[in-house]
Amino acid sequence: MVPNLDLILLSFLYGAFLSCILLLLAAAALFSLLLAFASTLLSIVVFDMYDVSSILGRGLGSAKADLELGSVLLLYLAMHFAVPAVLSSRPLIEQRVAELKEIAQRVMNHYHVL
């Protein structure tokens, strides 16, 4: 039998776990760089098409304005639902804070009695 075999196996598993995490982080970093490169390349191609062709350029300008309007409308829609949700949850949050203060006060009183 090998002495301390369980410790050797545990250290091996710990090292394998750390290397898997580092490998996943490296893969995520490379994927994000690839995504950034592709989006940059696509934007360069779109801007060059916008400058080269006036017919396509007008269509892209119109599409850009439509996308801008759509993003503003999405922001408005999100705010339309988010503001009432936050305002309605405020009494609930205040109630939770009051409960936590009461529990803290009871704990402090308990320790002062001792």
C-alpha cells in the first residue's frame, strides 16, 4: 500500500479542478476576443458599404434610425414595467428592514441580559 494515498488523490483532484477552471476561463477569454473581432470586422464592412454605395447607404441610414427608435422604445417599455415594480416593492423592503432591526434589537437585549 502507498502511504497517504488519499491525500495524493485529493491533491490530484484539486489540481485537476483548478486546471479545468483555468481552461474554461481561457476559453471564455478567447471566445470573447473572437466575438469582438467578428463584430469589429462586421462594423467596418457595414461602414465601408455605407460610404461606397449611396443606395445601400440610404437604406442603412434608415435602418440605423429604425434601430435607434426601437432601442428607445424598448428602454421605455422596460422603464414602464420596472418603475412600478420597484415602487411597489419598497414597502416590502422597508418591512424586511424593520424585521431585521427588531431581531437585532432582541439579540442585543439578550446579550445585555447575560
